[in-house]
Amino acid sequence: MTKKIRDVVLESGIPVKPVYGPEDLAGVDVAQEIGQPGEYPFTRGIHENMYRERPFTMRQYAGFGTPTETNERFKFLIDNGQNALNVAFDLPTQMGLDSHDPLAEGEVGRVGMAVDTLADMEVAFANIPIDKISVSLTINAVAAPIMAMYFAMAEKRGIATSQVRGTAQNDILKEYVGRGAWIFPVEPAVRLIGDTMEFCAHNAPKYYPVSVCGYHMREAGANPVQEIAYAYAIARHYIQVGLERGLQVDDFAGRISFNFDIFGNFFEQIAKFRAARRLWAKITRDEFGAQNPRTMKMKMIAGGGGGGLTIEQPENNIVRGAYYAMISALSGTQTMALCSYDEAYTIPTEKAALISLRTMQMLIEEMGVGDTVDPLAGSYYVESLTNEMEARMVAEMKRVDEEWGGIVKAVSEGMVQREVAHQAYRHEQGVQNGTIHKVGVNVHRQEEEERDVALHPYRVEQAEESIRRTAEVKAGRDEVAVAAALAGVRKTAVSGQNLMPSMMNAVRTYATLGEITSILKDVFGTFQEPVRL
Amino acid sequence: MIQHKIRVLVAKPGLDGHDRGAKVVALALRNAGMEVIHTGLHQTVDQVVETGLQEDVDVIGLSILSGAHLPITKKLMARLKVEEMDDTAVLVGGNIPERDIPALQEMGVTAVFPTGSQFEEMVAVIEETVGSRTEV
């Protein structure tokens, strides 16, 4: 009599057998495909000893209100063991608007800190040793002026641009697909990324100017295979842009890092990351001729994943965070950050952020997850799944090129967006009809739930404070210098030369983000969103 | 009698770029037989109302994930009043804390659909609201 067993098909479309065995690894070239950690193709990890030598970096996303409040939260996290910062900017800042702009009404300091000028950046990092603590700036459409502010601030503190370490997210193509903080049309937006990569290659060689994000596309509905495939299609395009500028691949491509999501099926996620490392090594070496192993190493933050967390039974999200952290650690991430348990409600309270930090710390200190590199290597299931994931990633990348005409066309015309939205719809249908199980949502529900979630308060006054502070900064400026610097931005935007030097000039005069962005909007125009459902 | 197809505007007002929910709801309502127009991102309240007028919609659905739902909705309701669009029902969805629902209802919002709301419920509320408004 045959036993009845569940059908299991992963989100990526891969069917899962109940038992895997040695036969599933027959024909796998262990030396070539699995290999050694720290060696091509880096399936097992990009470093020889990984966490045995140094644990993953913990970098919780933080920022809200005024730069002073954000500075306090930074210090709170550092005091509690966080060893790197990831800066959250408010939506007006992300969209290149000053706090007083009518479009900023109601949004100042809400989802991140309000930055209008270099002065705000200086306050945000007061008494924080930016030469010792790595800072990641989650900024995209206006990455160029914000990076310029960061470099200018470092300069004022005696740190030469050539010595500045840190990262900027600066991945505009994913914004059009899954995050929405775009401003300019695709071409000039990508030009700006080219300018930042070129500038950093020549002037800030320790800085990582681009972090390509599969994360947000996954959050928007992409399945794990698509998350990597679309991110790699985007990264490939940025590399092509760099090469067109005359840069050598080994001079800049190794400082493109990645930002990936960690929610979903446990082993599918781990296999995703191992396959992603192997695939990136192949792309950089075989397609772009990279010779330096550093270029071939896929460096990532594997974090999140908000998409898996729920509004129902919020304490469950603490546990989900722990499971996702395990995924990330077993996948050999370089940096980790977790969405906090109040993710579905608000930006994190101190308490929620602390729980996330402790989750990661317990993993390192108590669980032995970092004692040996890639402990799941050789697993019949994991290796088999890794191979299958890689094959599907390659196929999906091919689809982008052959069916959609390449990532730039696909994004400009809304084809990726449509695919992702339809995936999201199918997923939601699955949750609503109960075929996809979510604890607390459609299984193990509590109809009468007491949700005791302290909400991070939004201080209404801080918008006024931001506006007042910027007015004070403006009152103290040399307006002749500001006007000249802004004229320089306009001239360079039109001429097509690298905008970073004129950005640096402008931010040093305390030109505002809004003043700079207005000029760019005037020259470049704004993106016409292709809404196709 | 010709069955009037319910026209819904799914709008993303303000600067928030999270549109997964809005797109998913748009697809669900379309599959339920409604005519759905999606505004795209970064709409001002004026633009939303303008589009609602031009497209002659029965329902305006606001999707807000940034937490700015109270100021944005307040502005929209005031603008609808100025345009004398009393027949247009307003729904609000997104990251809406329970404690804000009464305030939204007081503003004249027909229903609030926080994350996790069911398609069936949205369709039922829309059909009931529009049905009762177009009854002669």
C-alpha cells in the first residue's frame, strides 16, 4: 500500500522529493562545482575560513526624524554590539526634496532621517568614528549628491576621500521594479551610477559605490530564482556601463556588492545563495574576463525579510527573524540585518531593534553556526538544489535578454514590473485560498488577538525642526558660491561629463539636496512610469 | 438594463514607493469584473482627484505604506468636497494601525483595508457601496 505524502513544489518551481541520496550527486564534479571556500567558483563561501576568522557584520537599518535623533539611535545600536551602520533616509530626502517642499508634507522624518544639506550629515555622524565603523547609505536616485555630502563630511574630519570606506545602495534599476524611489528617466539615472562608479574607481577606491538589490524585487513578488536573475541582469548592465567609461573590470566590478532577501523556504534560500555565488563567479570571469579573484567574489548582505513577517501575532515575527538569520548564516553572508518584529506596523522601536540584534548575536555566540565553513556542503539535498537553482537562474537571465530585449528595455517598458506583480498576485491568492500556509494568518489563527505592539512614535515637531535648521544653514551661506556651484552642476549635467566633482563643490557650499535635484530634474526630466497590470 | 461596470481608481498618493499591495488589489478587482485604473507612484492628492474625475470612477482606493495616511486622506477628502464628488467612495489600504481607523472613518472614508485584508471583503464592500449609490 502506497503512503500518501504531501506534494512539495518550491516557490522557484522546483519539486522536492521526500528523500535525497548519493544518486542525486552522481555526475557532480565536486572539485569544480563545490570546490573550496575562498576559491573559484566560491560556492562554499568567498573567504577561506569565513566566520571562524570573523563573524558576519551586523548592520541594522536605522534612521528617523532629525539627524540628532538618528545619531542617538546609531549610538544605541553601536553600544549594543552593532558593528556597522545602515542609514535610513526619509522619503523626501530619497526623492530629492527639501523638508519644506510642499510634496514633503506629512513625510518628513517618517521612514528615515531628513537630510537637506551637508550640515545634517555632519550632525548625524557626530562623535561616530566613521574611519572605524563602516557606513552604508541607503540612497538611490540622489545617491550622487548624498555620497558627495558623505565624502565632504569625511574630508572635513580629516579623512581623505581616498581613505573613505563605506557603501551606497545606488541601484536605480531595481527602484523602477520593486522599491519606487525613482526620479529621473532610466538613461540619465544610469548615467549617474556610471559617474559614481567612475569617480570612486579613481578617487575613492575603498568605497563600494553600488549595492545591487534583489531584495526589493523579491519583496515586490519575484521568486528566489528571479531575485538573483534580475539582480545579476542589473549588475551586468552596470559593469557594461563601467567598461564603456574605459574602466578595467578588475578596477571597479569587485566593489559592486549585493543586497538579497532571506525569507522563504529554508533550504531553497540557502541553495539560492550558494548558486548565486557560483553563478556570479562564472559571469565575472567568463563574460567579463575578470582575472582578480576579488572581482569574482559575490559579496552580499543577506537580510530582511519583511515579506515573510505578519501583522497577526507579531511575536511570531521574532521567531521568523531567528529562522531567517539561520538561513543567512548557513548561506555564508558577509553582512546580516533583520526586519524587526514590528515590521508590519511601523519602523522599529528600540526594543524591537535590540531583539533583532540579539538574535544575530546569539547565533554567533551560542549556536556554533560559524565554527566551520559552509557546513551543509555535500548534503544530497542542498547540493542538488543548488545545481537546480543555478540552472533556473541562468534560464531566467536568458529570458530577460531574449524575450524582453535586455534589462534596461524590460524595466523601461514595465515588463519586469508586470511579471513581479503577477507573481505577487498569485502568492496572495495562495494565502487567501489557504494553499500557501502562513501561521497566524490562515493557519493557527487567533480571532481574538491581543496585539501588544508599542509603535515607534512620529514626532510632528521634527518636520518644523528640520525646516528651521535648513533655513538657518541657508542664512549662513555664501550665496554667490552656492549659485556658482549650482551653475556648475547644471553645466555638467548638460555636457555629460562626470557629475561627482560638481556635486562635491555644490554640497561644500551647503547647497541643498532640493536645489541640486531640481536642476537635475530640469535637465534630465522625470521617469514616465509604464503602468501595465 | 445595462449593468454598470464598477470603476475603481487604485492610487498611490505621496512619496511612498511600495506598490505590491496596490497592484495585487488592482488585479483582484479586475478579476472580479471591475474596471480598474492604476495611477502609478508619487501622485499628489490633486492628481489623484483629477484622474478620478477624468476617469469618472465610482471608487478611489488609496494605498499608503509610509504611515502618512492621516494627513494624506484628510487632504483628499477636503479636495473631493471642493469638487463636489460626494458620489465617489473612498477606501484606504496599507499600513494602517487599528487605532487610526476611527479617525479615517470620521473623515468620510467608507472602509479601511489594512494589510491582510481579504479580496472577497473588498469586492463585497465596493459592490454594496456603489450599488446603493447608483440606485435610483
